[in-house]
Amino acid sequence: MNRIHTPFPGPRIVLGIALLSILSASGCGSDGPVMGRVSGTVTVEGEPLKKGTVTFIATDSQRPNATGAIDSNGYYSLQTTEPGDGAVVGSYKVAISDVDSSALNTAMPGMPAPVAKSAISKTYLDANSSGLTAEVESGSQTKDFDLKKGGKK
């Protein structure tokens, strides 16, 4: 028997190509996790904290942490991978430090590194002892923190 070859592929091949086209067109892969843009101010008993960092520690190990530098007005803006991208939506414990990390890199070779002095309680340095939490939602939001000089109250 002689088979006649036609330019039309078999039904299984057509079905497979159609299925792949539908999956790729429907966005099977996403552009990444849902993010929330988070910014705010950090104060100590009403006065702006003039330097340091705010770190959001994810309560779910599947999400990355986010951090933001505190400027001289107490303002911060979180980033996860790019400046200002915020944090992945979810719950976080928060740690705050008033140590300027760039100041710690000033030791001369062979000299002891400077000891960072903090004006806030050490409890704020650890997200597990700070007592600070935040819930990040999609969209832009403000998360302000007013710290106590002696620690959480």
C-alpha cells in the first residue's frame, strides 16, 4: 500500500501544538510574587530616627525578607530585589537598627573596627524580640514605627 503524504499533520500533533499555544498564551508562568510598596517613618518617642535600617523578616520561609535604609528624616522605603520594589504580600516581624552600616567600614587595616553605639534598645535589633510586626498588602502603603527609648512597652 502506498501512503499519500499530505501537508496536514496528524490530529495528535495538532492537538499538542494547540494545547502548548493555549498554555503559553494564558500566562502559565507569572511575572513574580505579588508585591506591596512599603514606606514610612521611624521615630523614637516622636523624634525621627536619623539613620539605620528597617528589616521586614518574613514569617513564612517561602517569602524573601525586605529592607530599607532610614534617612535623616526617619523615612525609609523597602526593597526586596530592586530599590523601591517593596515587599512580597504577607506577614512580617520587623527589626530596626540605628547603626549606619557605612560607618562600620571606616577602620584602617590592622586597627580594631569601631563599635557601633545605638540610641535605641537592643530589643529592636532582633525581629523576634522587637514586638514589631507588619502586614503587607498589594499596592502602596505606609508603615510607621514609633520606638520607645527603653524598648517595647
